[in-house]
Amino acid sequence: MLDATFLLLAYFLVTAAIDRPEERLAAGLLGGGRIEAANLEPVRLEIDEADGVPRYRLGARVIFDRAELASRLALLDPATPLRIVVRPGPPVAAVTAAIQSARDAGLETVAYEPGG
Amino acid sequence: MRFAAAGRRERLLPLDMTPMIDIVFQLLIFFLTTTQLVRTAREVLSLPAEAGSEEARSGSGAVTVNLLADGSVLLGDRPMPLEHLSAALAARRIDRPADFDEAALIRADREAPAAALNAVVRSLRGAGAVGLRLAVDPAGVGAGDTP
């Protein structure tokens, strides 16, 4: 009985360490209707890569630093729809960084658009 | 003097080990089985280190696509070439349309190419997905992983 108890304890300790908690980042899909129905003109954020470094284009501004991206997004009205256009090249981490920055800035409508 | 212990038989309590061994083996089989099920249900990935968003936590994500660092895709736990993903999702929509009532869940490795992510998103959009949720790892926030 003692052996079985220790076996149970070891099992739950091990599985608790392996099963890391995950969170989710929400993004709309362009074509879902919500972003087109918004009253405000969508702001375009384009993500690509320059010399192996993720690059963000917010309107006409080119941004390499995530903190600057976050501060620029925070200047937008929360009701402003944000269209994130993802070009081939950057890693997924750059995409999630952009979506997270948009959510942290309080933007209500964030849509993902696969770019060519 | 005759001691009573000389003629006394030492009593041994009979301890039957069989049930204990049975239980141990049953436990072993149970844990082996459940460990396999847990492993196949969720692919181990290096998720992007982000905090996540409050509104994305609800729902179970009926359609789950795993995107590995090399760009390969698993629909649930089933390997799926990218060129077949659209057809597989379309078939799933016919079989189980309720799965698409919630936003699809994409579990993408942080180093996976955005081109592969775009292909997955296009396939999901073509199948009628109402939205996206990207899985992130809040435990990695602050470790300097984010670009």
C-alpha cells in the first residue's frame, strides 16, 4: 500500500510538471464580417522580415522594436479595427507578439490576414 | 525447568501478497495507458511566450491544428500535409459542423515560419472557421524570448 501511494505521488508530480498551462490569443479572420462592419477605418499592421529581423509596418511607420510597437498601438482608439497582414518570412513569435501588443493596447477588433 | 517457548510454535501471520501485486500491476497498466493518451492529445511545442488574452480563454477549441517548427502540420494528432489540409477541414466540416462554431485553435511553434501559419489560416478560413486562437505559453513571459 505504501508503494502504491508513493507511485501515485510520483506520477502526479511528474505529469504536473509535463503538462504546462497554455493561454490563448484571439484574432479574427478577415472575411468574418466584423472588421468590415466597423465604423472606423481599419489600421493596417504589416509584419515581414528584414535581414532576419522581424519588421512591423504600422501605416507608414517602420518599427523594429516591440516596445515601440506597443506604444504606437496604445495611441489608437480601442474601437479601431486592426488588420494584421502577415508576410512570409518572420517566425510565428513575431506574429503573436504583434497580436499580444494589440490586445494589451485594448484594441477590440484584431483580424489576421495572410499576406502573399 | 521447562520453558513454555520450547514447545510453542511460533505463530506466523499468513500475509497473502497476491492482491497487492495485482493492484500494483493494474496501477502500472493504468498509468502507462493514460500517459500515452495524454501525449497524443497534445503535441509538445515551444509555444510563443505571451500572456494571452482574456476573451480567448473560453471554449475548448474543437478544431486544433499543430504547427511544428519545421513547418509540418498536425490536424489534432494526425500528420497532415499542407496541401491536404483544406480538403481534410472541409470533410470535417461536413461530418461535424458544430466543431466550427468556435474559433479554431492553432498551436504553433514559436520558430515556425509565418508562411506555414498563413497556409493554415487560409485553409481554416476556406473551411469556414469563425475565428482564430493562437496558443501561447505564459510561463515563458519575461524570459527574453519575445522579439
